Amino acid sequence: MEAIKSLGGRIHPDTGRRIAHVACRVLRGEAGTASLREVSAVAWVTLEQIPEYVPRGLYAPALAYVADGAAPGV
């Protein structure tokens, strides 16, 4: 993975942990999780499918980045 843009950060509403949102590009291989304690899975989905995976809503700057078509594969 290559980090290409910082999308900001916030305190997670459920865990109280600081979260950094970063847009990345897959350079080789497959995207995956670094820690199953933090992220249970990685999935490539359409913009319309995001609510199925993130029912409380995606972090607004991340959603704007994806909705603008900046993220490859979306």
C-alpha cells in the first residue's frame, strides 16, 4: 500500500480511540488487515453498498473522497 492523501482524523464514537483516515493505493498483492482486532475484513464495494458495511455512516471526508471518484475501484 502507498498512502496518497490524508483525509483527517477523529475520535471513534464507539471506542473513543483516535482514528486517522488515509487514502491508499494498492501497489501489489491484495489489500488486507494489519490487525483483526482493529479491522475484521477488507472489501471492495460500490458507493451504494457502503451503508451495508458502515451502517452509522462513513466519515464525511472519506465519503466525499470516494464520492468524487478519487478512489480507484469504486
